[in-house]
Amino acid sequence: MGFESVRKLNLSHNAISEISLGRLSNTLQVLELNNNNLSRIHPDVLEFLKQSTNLTRLTLHEKPWKCDCEANDFRSFIQTKLVNLTDLFKVTCPGRKISVSVMTMVDFCPSYMTTIMVICIVISLAGFLIGIFGLLYYKYQQQIKVWLFAHQWCLWFVTEEELDKEKLYDAFVSYSHKDHDFVVDELVPKLENGPTPFKLCLHYRDFLPGEWIPANIASSVENSRRTIVVLSPNFLESVWGRMEFRAAHSQALSEGRARVILILYGDIGHTDDLDSELKAYLDMNTYVKWGDPWFWDKLRYALPHQPKPARNSIAGKKIFENHQLYIQTNGEKKELIYPIGLPETP
């Protein structure tokens, strides 16, 4: 049956529940569909009606329309074509006396407004919490960073410079009194008066007179960014030396940060004969050895790196790229060394 030339089509007061695009003519001027069983209009039919330039009358009232989130395009069509097709004002939703032409998206889809409200509440709450956290961080940032660092959380957020900025010394030097000449004549002058001077904490100079020795040790380790241990045969016989090492080692373990620098000074014999804690540290960590041509470079590298001006940052990066350190396993000991073939330090 052909409908190509139909201009007026009256299908009202029937039991029509669906209308297809193939039954509609481009020349259609009047289409009456009121008082039927239509509950939805297929999107392609709705698009045809929307684009039709010949249509002057369209009746869609008295139908069991489904007014839900999926019918939002239908609502939009009614409101858009109302000026030219005035009978659309009669279209209502079942159980409602208000015209679809004045209804909103919220009327059709209440969950939409609920979703918007939930999103707004979440954003507001997030903004409030961020503001509170921002204020707390501004007031307690040092304590927060120390706590995060101690618990190994968000370590990217906590730099060593920030954690150690209140410390008084770059390094506490732990050694046996029998190695005093080596420390005073070699170690201290080179580190405190070198091209990159470091502030050292020393027994004979910085321990508080009259203070209990263990308290002095704990304070020195706590106030220093590193602890340099001059590991020698004399040190192994020193009770106070072992106490200083344990204090520094405990601090390093609690912070999850390498804090102890071992200087191997003299032959300490087989590691199996060492204190179990010291032996375990030697087996798992690197050390620098006195007499190594790269000794001073390695030691300075292991000490806290002092910030450089921004203009020197690129040059400094290139220097470290050209002087990469690596670990060489030698028997039961590990040593921090430079690649073979590099020139020796004068």
C-alpha cells in the first residue's frame, strides 16, 4: 500500500501501539495520532517529524506516554515544535495534568537531579576536606612530613633536605680514641676545609661536659645528617664505638634511610668474627676504604649533598652521569667504587 502522496493521515482513536517510518510520507501535512496506545516514538520517526517542513498539524495527546529518562528527546521535540504545532500543548504524561511542553528534565528524570546533587555534595565535601588538610599541613608540615617519612608513606613528598633542615651537623664522626690522630690530622681538615666544607660533630669538641656519655652519643646521632664510623681494629675493641654504631644504625632503620657511612681503616680481619649487628651491616651495605685513590670523592658523595645554584644544576648532573658509582662484591665485603679506567684523584 503506497503512502507517497498522502498529505493528511488520520489514525486517531485506534489501538496503535507503534508507528514505523516506512508508513510516513514526505508530503504529509496533517498527522493525527491522538487516542492510541503509543507509549514511545522511535528515534528515527521522531527525527523525521522534527525535520519535516510540510507538517502543519500533529496530534499526540491522550496516549499512555512513558515519561522517564529515556523520553527526554520526546520532551525536547514537543517543546521545540510547539510554536508551529500547537496541538502538542495537549500532550501530558499519565497521572499528571501538566503539559509536557512546560515540564523539565528533572520532571522526566528525577534521578538526574539526585545525581547532580550528589556530585555537588561530593565536590563540596572534597573541597572542604582539602581546605582543612591544607590548613593542617600549613601549620604542621614538619611534623606531617616526619611522620610520613617514618612510616614509609608518600616518600616522594618528603625530601631529606626538609627532614634534616633542623639538624646541627652534617656528620657525627664515631671512632676509637686510638685513631684520634687519623681523624684530627686527615679526616677533619679535608672535610671541614675542603671545596665543599662539612660541619662535623666530634667527641673532643662537641660533647657536653658532664653529660652522661650515652646521652651525648644519642644527641650527636640525632642532630647529625650522617654518622661516619671509622671502622678499625681499635674501633672493634671500643665499647663506646659499638654503642655509637648501634645508635646510628637504629636511627637509619627507623627512617628507612642510609645514615651510616663506614670507613674501613686498617685490616679488621674476617667478618665472621665481628659483632653480629656490624657483620650484617657490612654484608648488606657499602663502605669506603682508606688508601683508595677515590677515597675523598666517594666519602663526599656519601655525605649530604648541599644544594647548588640553579645555573649549576645541569653541569652537576653531567658530572654525576660521567662518574657513576657501582657496587663490586669482593668476598664477603662490598665496596663503593668507580668504573675502571677513570683517572685517579691527585
